[in-house]
Amino acid sequence: MERMIALARQGRFDSEGPAPSVRPDIEKVYALGEATKHDICVSTASPRSVSGIDRIGNVCAGGICHAYAHDGRCVSMFKTLYTNACTHECAYCSNASCSSGGAVYSYTPHELASLFMDLYRGNYVEGLFLSSGVGADEYETMASMVETAEMLRTAYRFQGYVHLKILPGADRDHIRRAMSVSDRVSVNIEVPSSSRLSEICATKDFKTDILRRQRYIQRFVSKEGAPAGQTTQLVVGGAGETDVEIFKATVREYHKFGLKRVYYSAFTPVPGTILESQCMQPAWREHRLYQMDWLYRIYHYSSCELMSAFDCSDHLANTDPKRAIAQASGLSPVDPNIASYDELLRVPGIGPVSARRILAARTRGSIRSRKELAAMGVVMCRASPYLSLGGWHDSLLARWMA
Ligand code: SF4
């Protein structure tokens, strides 16, 4: 990051803007970038372990992350906190007032906007993801975050991607202003319910600090046509919540507040926090919840159908939930020549793209072989038990014409 800032400033960029660059303290840039690494703005990260912060592909270092813009483009974003000071006491968070964290840092709006524009003009980033602790109070900090984004839009005439985190308990008017200058805003709910929040944080109120703010955002979108949609994030397993609780909260978020996305982050104990000795949650738990989320949003499974993926302890097993649902519901084999789009989507190994290809292929004639289905993207090792052709299915499929 230090090298990027230096290189960006050595370049002779068009110096549009209200004032010359300010030189930020590089330790501050590192600390506030590093402190955002548990804030999720995209669900795709390589599970490959990469050692050393200077290695390409390392997703542990804070500073730059990637997200998808509304047109599907992947954009690199400068991801940082505005301040790592916080008066709240979330037991898993290194910024919490009850954690024995390091030094406290904070930007000013001008400093952060100027630093961001240096990085943007140096072609290192295309957008800003700005989160924060609440500082001494959420009113002042949220006002400064909004001022930073407004400065980028007006003084610097920056038209690229901006994601602003809405702080718990943020003022309604600040939320409205934040939404008018952002492409995306988010309130982190972190836990599925009020009772779970009370187990890990005594200073935040689930209904007023979190859900009420999400409701404001939803109303600004639906009634005033505000352009920014909202997302949220849940920490998986930090408060002992089950996967069923998380999934039900996810459904509530999509239905009640019209969220664009819900992100999941498997709990990782952070040294110096109250939960530093609690067990780390396996990454596969996060992955299986993303699969459930996908089945709900993209495959349009009903929440009732999806409940059969959970075991008797209300958790997901480390197995493909779509296959678990097919097995639990005793899914009968379907004939790809006559099955509807929805029926095809229920077959493990068939996704929206391969289902559409099957429907298109049927308009040109009958599907006659495994090879044809495989060429359409069907994963035959998963799909075979759930497909039949002319009354033949499962092991007999092996006898389909190659
Ligand atoms: S409100 Fe956010 S920054 Fe503050 S302690 Fe809780 S999780 Fe950390």
C-alpha cells in the first residue's frame, strides 16, 4: 500500500480537485485497511492458502478488495475504515471499546478523499468501500463518512463505485444523504436475532440500531427512489447461532428489507477480543450457507423446501445442500425431454444455464444421450440418479447412446 501511494503520487496526474494531496500517516493507512478484513463486500475468495502479505492472491491483507458492479464488471476497491475507534462492545471485534486493541486512528474527510483520488488516478483502485467504528459517537462519524463521499462526488467529480457502511444507530438524514451519493449501502446485522446480539454485545439494540436503519433504507429506496440498494453481513457461529437461525434471518432480510445480498463470514477469533479463545468456525459452514442462499435467490427454492437440508441439530452438513434436499425429499427421476424449467433446476448437477440449454435443445429435437447432456453443462455424475429417458434411469443411463 505504501508503495502504491508513493507510485500514485510520483505520477503526473490531472490535478483536478479542491486542494493538493495530503500525506496520510502510512501506519494509519495500514491499520484502517487491515481492520476491514472481516467486512465482506463479495462472496468470492480463493480458499488457497497464501503465505506472506506480499504474495499475489493473498486475501488476508486489508486495503484492496473486489466487488461486482451492477453491470457485472469486477471492480477493485479501496477498502478501509474511517476510524477504528468504537464505543460499542461487540465481543468478537478488535475495534470494540472492551478489546485490548492497538493505536486508534481516524481520517478526516479531506485526507481520505485525497488519498482515494491518488490511488484512483494511479489506476490502482476503481471504487471505495468505506466502513467504520462508530468513533466517539455515531452522529459525528457518519456525518464525516457522508462528507467524504459527497466530496468525492462533487469536489472531485468522481463517478465510480462507492459502498458506504451505515453505522448502527445512524441518523435518518445521514442515511438519506449517504444513499444519494452511494451505489450500495449496508448495515451489518452480524447475528440473526435480538437474543443472539445480547449474548455478544450489551451496547447495541437489534431492533432500533439495526433493523430500524434497514427499514429507513428500504423506504428511501421504495418511496423516494434512492439509487443505492442495501446488503448485510452475518458472522457465522460467533454467538453460537445455528444454521437454521442464520437461514431464517437471511429469508427475513430478503423479504422484509429487499436486500440485494446477504454475506456470511465464518467466525474467526481475534486476539485481544473477549472471544479470542472461542473456536474458529470452519470455512465450509460459510460456503454451505452461500449455497443455500443461492438456492433461495437464484433457483427459487421455497424456504420450506430448503428446511429439509438441515439436520436434527439445525445445522447443515458439509455436503451439497441441493443433493441433500433431493435425497431427503425422495426426488423422482425426471425426463429432460419433458421436464419443466423448475423441475430441471431441482436436479443436482443442473443449474440455470444448463436447464436453459436443455429447453433450447428440445426445440431442435429430442435429447438422446448422456453426452448431449454433458455438452450442455450437466454434471452427469450428480444428475444421473435423478434423470430418466424414455423410462430408463440411473444405472440404465450408462446404456444411453454415447
Ligand atoms: S459496532 Fe462495529 S466496529 Fe464497533 S465494536 Fe461492533 S462490530 Fe466493532
